[in-house]
Amino acid sequence: MKRCLYCNRDHDDALEDCQHCGMPLPQTQASEVASKQRWFIIFWLVLVAFCFVMFFTLPR
């Protein structure tokens, strides 16, 4: 959901202009997407490292 910077109303991501005041809505930031992808990759790397450590340290 995009939020209008002028009237603070929520709108669908597909819209380019606010339906209430007519002002242009902010575009989706690529940095937000990159940040989510970065955390997803970090999570999986930590999970794999944890499993690797547990595989070699737990008694058999």
C-alpha cells in the first residue's frame, strides 16, 4: 500500500496518483526490496551455519 504524502490516505500500489487529492504517490523504493532480500539471505546463511555446527558438535 502506498500512502499519500499530502493527505495521508492509503491507496493500492498500482495507482500513480492519489484519488483524494490528485497528487502523485511516492514510488516503491528499491532499497526496501533490497533490504528484505538481504535479511532473507542472512537468515538462511545463519540457519545453514547453525546446522553445520550442530552436525559436527553433537554426540553420535
